Amino acid sequence: MSTRRDAAAPPAPSEALHALRASTPASRWLEAYPVGNGIRGAMCAGLSGGDRLWLNDITAWSGRADADPLEGVALRGSGALDAVREALDADDLDGAEALLQRMQAPWVQAYLPLGWVDVDVRPVVDRAPLDDPTDRGRDETPPPYGRRLDLPTGIATHEYARDAVAVRHRTWADLVTGAIMHEITADAPVRVSVRVGSLLRARSAPHGHDGTLATQWWLPVDVAPGHEQPDEPVRYDESTGRHGAVVVRHFGTSEFDRDTLVATPARTHLFAIATATAPSIPGDPGPGRGSGHGAVERAAALVGGIPSSDADVLRTSHESAHRALYDRCALELPGLDGDVDTVERVRRAQEHDDPSLAALAFHYGRYLLIGSSQPGGLPLTLQGLWNAQLPGPWSSAYTTNINLQMAYWPAETTGLAECHEPLLRFTRRLAETTGPVVARELYGADGWVAHHNSDAWAFAAPVGAGHGDPAWANWALGGVWLALHLWDHYAYGRDPAYLREDAWPVLASTAAFALSWIQGDDEHAWTSPSTSPENHYLDAEGRERGVAVTATMDVALLRELADVCGRAATVLGVDEPWVAALAARTAALPDPRVSPRGELLEWDRERVEAEPLHRHLSHLVGLYPYAQITPEATPGLARAASESIRLRGPESTGWALAWRAAMQARLGDGAAVHEHVRMALRPADPVPTAPPLAADASSGASGRVGPAGGQRGGLYPNLFSAHPPFQIDGNLGLTAAIAEALVQSFDDDPAGAVRVRVLPALPPQWPDGAVRGIRIRGDVSVDVEWVDGRLVRACLRAGARAATMNVYGPDGPIGTCDLAPGTTQVFDLAGRGTSW
């Protein structure tokens, strides 16, 4: 991909766009580099003299499969819900909140840190003399320390000299074999020692056999979140609990010495690391996870089945599989030289604008999605695949009022539809298992429901343990928002079989819940109870409240559901009475309203904000990710949305900055996009509880961490996004926002025509650049080039299906094209030409 530029804007080298680098080892987890294959992940410290690999397995969760979906709920049934609604009708907010708290279960379960591997490398002899024929051509000068994460290959590398011996480590989470691979090469023989540890309770002592080291731990049956203080925050039950294991295999000669695997001195060493848990989590079809095997047996089978001991062969195979995903989409922006540490680049970018840092962040988000979400796995968590704390922040689980959804926003738009699959399958499991039970037994409702939190067990009830704030705990439209992802997947891929067999049953069940939940009739309708997730208003006495009726977000989500159900019915040729009923009932909900100050109202009426600078902008969900508010179709509401963003102030969390950048892209404000991106890319404040390298590292002295009070987003040294603390949706949301600033697509009509906006919100600080492989609705990908802030070329490539595209540039319509499957159309704006 090339872009014409003037001499003042040199292209950024590939290193600046596609790699992280450091000149010192990691001293804490937030400096380590991540590798992952959707099931197993590692954080690589890159130590001088060895390595520390923090290990995670997406199936390592606390909890048990036979848990009651409504365990701990004191009040349930349609009568309980009626009582809440009656209290709200009587303006008895204390009574309504007290009733809602009695309808809460305790908490979701926690995503666990499985363990770590410590690698120690020691030369056994002095370097060979220079006249040794085996060392001819060897560089006599030991290399300086260096550490690098190569995004296109998914390989973390570090190099150093120990006792004048040059050593290189390479670590990758193999997409082909499924193992974590660790390769060591040296220019003289080195002895390598490997030990394994964990924060979890040991199930057996480490043991070795035939070149392998195996150890296993109990997984807790219950882990409380950091903001709760039960008598036993981490509880084990060895009679009913699950267990996890790590098996390390050395491809070479080795021995087992007490708890350590010691490899015989050699110049090359290759280790395969496998993790596993047992019994299987329901709905987890991961390879090798049959219910008849223990965790050690599963992990041993994986490393034992690796077909080759040749590191070059394995690495090449992995790189090919990784590049098949990573290379689909790329952003090129000019900027500073990439030959400096990434931490220093981030610091300099606050003084002198570096567009290439935004491109690196764009690519890093895609890298993290590839690494933490692959077909056959569970959805990524709040921390993606990587967590070293017990418990992790907010249990490192699933937060479904924005964060889980945001984490998957770039999946379709940046060509990673396969990575969307774990969330889509998980949503179907929620809709078919726990969700209907909770809807029926908690509310007496049809269909299925999900609330604020979930976990690997498909938890669907409200959390809060009877004292949680209903503002977040009792929000009941998590299932509606998740179900809309299934339509998005269809809209981008246009596979009618998927729509009919996978999406439609979930949409139908979601609509059944919506029709049960909405109150009133086709003339006047409302939702009750209703919250605007995590936000509050002040009542007449000045007390903070979170419960009301018909929050603006409710209306937006329910109308979006009605719209996509209607579109899906048209595509499938389905004539179901509930489709029209849902359209009529949601049309009777109140339209969005604008306050005298000019912002979009968040609640059913004008209310005094308890937190005027709140991080959530839930009432703007109709602006982004949906398109109910646009500058063209609803200019008044678009201005109100813009004012709502302004009134929330410039500062916020990492993920909130990303959401605002995406919203500003929808509003066509490139300067505002740049400002939010710039803030999201600044250095984050340090986190004192980030795990250090000590062997017994946990999240502080007690091994617990609660929600951080800070609201300042930014980047940690390894470019993880700060809420604070780290949340991966900040990284992934930022990737989606940058894509949205460059290319947007909208369904123009049910027949399938798509409206495409090219460079709708180009930041003026990015005058020259190019993007390749942005995927739009209709199974079409788009390449764009621009020079001096002007669009010069747009290329549209159809996938497996025909598509009609109405294409618009920054200055208006460009043209309409009917693309046959597999064809391409190019709009050459520099020469004002069009070619096929």
C-alpha cells in the first residue's frame, strides 16, 4: 500500500506501525507483552537471564456448572416485578430500590490467573575461542538488551548477553498447535531451568516425566469481586471444584530436579507449554476438552501431539495462520521514527503529534482481538485473555452494559469476523439456557434476559448480593444489546443461512422478552423499572437515584431491536405477528427529547444530574454504534448529542474516550476525533496494585483489588488501555473509532443497498494516509487513499455476494455501483475517473 506525500510528511517505517519495543525488561505485568491464541495466553516479561511468562486459559474460571441461575435471590416472580412498578408509579423510590435489591443474586464468577512459568538461562562454559570452526562468523560483541512485540507475526522477542553469551528468546501462542511456544537460541551452550507457580491452591506437587513438567491446582468454586468483603472471598471445595493444569514439554534432553525441569546444555532449546481445565465448561467446544479427561491429561495430550520439534517449521506455520488474519486490514499514517522505545513514543506524542502512533494503536487493537478471541473459545473478558490478579478488576468477567459489546466493535469493520464467533455463540447459549430461566422465574416474562454482568457459566441474573446499586445491578437490557450483535454479523457477511439458523431464533426470543417488558399499549408505552447504566440523578430531596422509567437508552435499544427484526423478517420472507407488534409497541415509546440547555435528555424527563461528568453516555447509543441519530437525517438530535458529549467534559476513562471518538466520527467532527484519540494515547497514571515479578505476586497484600476511583484514561507501558485499571475494551474501542473516522456504512433499505461514507471524519492532523481492508455492510471491503486532506482514491471489493453501494465522499456523492461477487470498483478522485 502506498500513498503520495510531500517531503514534510515522510512515511512511517513498518516498525513504527506494527511493533512495540523496549530497551529494558518488564518489572511489572503492565510492562510485559501479550501473546494469545484465543484459548491460551501469556504475558512475556522479557527478563535478562531468562523470562517470566504469566499464563492464562480462557476456560479457567471459578464457579461450578450446577449452580442455580437464581441462587441467593430473595424475591422473584411477576408479583415482585409488579410491586416494583407500583412503587415507581407511586414515586416511592426507596421502596422500588429496596425491592429490586431483594431480586439480586450475589455476583458473577471470576476469570482466574492460572499460573506462571519462570525460565532461567545460564551459560555453562566460556564462549568458544574465535578460531573454533563452529563459531566462525560469530560477532564477538554481545548484543545490547532489546525487547520487541511483532504484531504481524504475533511473536514476542527479547535479546541480551549473559556472561558474554548472546541469548535470544522468542515466545508465541501458536494458532496451529494451540500451545504457548518458547524458543531459546544462544551462541554458546546454555542450561535452562523451568519452574511453574500459581496463586491458586495446589492439587498436586510438580512432577516430571520424559521431558515434561506437570503441575495442577484447584480452581475456586467461588470468588467474590473486590468490592465485596465476605468472610471467605476465595472459596475452594475439593469435592465439587474444577481443577487446572500446566504442562511444559522440552524438545530435547532434560531431567527433573525436585520441582524444576532442567534442560541439558545446548545452543537451542524449544519448550511447549499447555494449559487446560476440567471438567469442561458447558458450551465450550475447545479442542481436546472432552469430559472424560483430567486437566493434566488434556494438557499433556496437546503438547504430546505437536507434530514437529523444528522451531522454524512451527514458527512459520503459526506466522502464516496469524498473518492470514492480521494482514487483512492496515492503516498507514506518517509519523516519527519507530526506532525508539514505545513508552518514549507515547511521551513524545503528547508534545509533537505523531499520527503513526494512532496507526500503531489501531493495529494493536486488532492484534489483541486476534489473540484473545478465536472460534471455539469463550468471549474475551474485561482484560481480554490476560489477567494476573485474584480476583481481577471487576472479577475480570463480562460487563454487558457497554464493555463486552465495545470489545467486539472492530471485529466486523476490520476484517476479523471469525473473532466475533465466541461472543455470538455465547449469546446464543445465554438465550437458550440461563436467560429464559431468569426471565421466567425472576420476572414472569417470556423470552430471555441478561443484566449487567455475566461469566463463563452464562450468568443472567442481576448481581449485587442484595445491597448493590440498582443503577447498575438491575439494568435488564443486556440481552437485547447482545442479540443485536448477531444481526451485525449478518449485515456484514450477508449469509442468509446464518441469519435463519443462528440469528433469527435469538432475535425472536429477545423480542418476546421485549414485548413482556414494555408496558402500555400501541398509543403510549414505557419501560419500568429503567436505569441508565451506572448513572444517577438527584431526586427532589437531593438524594442520588438510579431507578426511573423509560431511560433514553431503553428506547434506543428496543427500537433498534424492532428495526433489525423487521429487516430480518423481510430477508427471510417471514410473516410473524410479533414482528409488527414489536414495531408498533416500540414506536409508542417516547421519542428522544432535547433539554433547554441543548443536550439530549438521558431520562424520561429533565432531571438534575448527580454526576455531570459521568463516563457513560448510554443515552447516545442511538448515535453510535447505531444510526438512529445522524447529522443528515436528524440534525437537531445530532446537535443535541454533540452538546451531551461536550457537557460531560474532556476527561474520562480509556474506554469512554474511545466511545466518544466513535460518536464524534458519526457526527463528522474529525478534530474532535483526534482530540479524544490523543487523550486515549497519553501515558496512563501508574497503578500501584499492578503485579510485580515476585513469585507470590497478587493484586496487593490481600490478593484483592476493587474498582479504581480514577477516571483518567491513557496507555500503560505495554499500550494496554487504562480505565484505570486496564480494560481491553479501551484498546478495541479505539480501533473501532479510528475505523469509523475513515469509513462508515449504513443499511439504506431492506433490499440490501448500502450507503458508504468515505473519510467522514478525517482528523486534520492526519492529512496524508491510506487504509486497506476496512469491511463494510454487504460483504464488501474498502481501500482509501488521501493526500493533503483530500480523498484521491477509493476501491471497493465485493466478497462472495453481489452488493449495491451508494458511495459518498467528504464533499458529497461519488457514485453508485452494483458489484457482482468477487469484483472491484475503483473511484480515482485525483483524475475524477472510475474503473472496474
